[in-house]
Amino acid sequence: MAKRKSTPEAAREALILDIAQRRFFIETLETRNRDRLDFHDVAVWAIRDALEEAFEAGRRAATQS
């Protein structure tokens, strides 16, 4: 099986999905056109934690460039 090339966009999408899965227990970020699958009750502290994690990931990425 051929391995896909890793692009910055693919890496960013993978990181965003990883944060969503770990912090919000969301299976996918794809729209599925079902309210129960596309809308989630999320605690404000979980949102804050996820935003802080994403911010730190961006900060680390910027210092590596």
C-alpha cells in the first residue's frame, strides 16, 4: 500500500482531529447531516483545555519554522 505524503495541511487536520477525539470524544469532524452526530454538549472547561492545547501546538510549530 502506498504511503501518503505528509503535508502541513494534513498534519494540521490530523492534530485538530486528535484534539477533538481526546478532549470531546468526537469520532470525526466530518459533517454527517444528523443532529445527534453533528452537535455535541461540551463543558466549557473542555473547550478551554482544547483551545489551550491547540494554541500551544501552534506556538510550538511557529518556533520550529
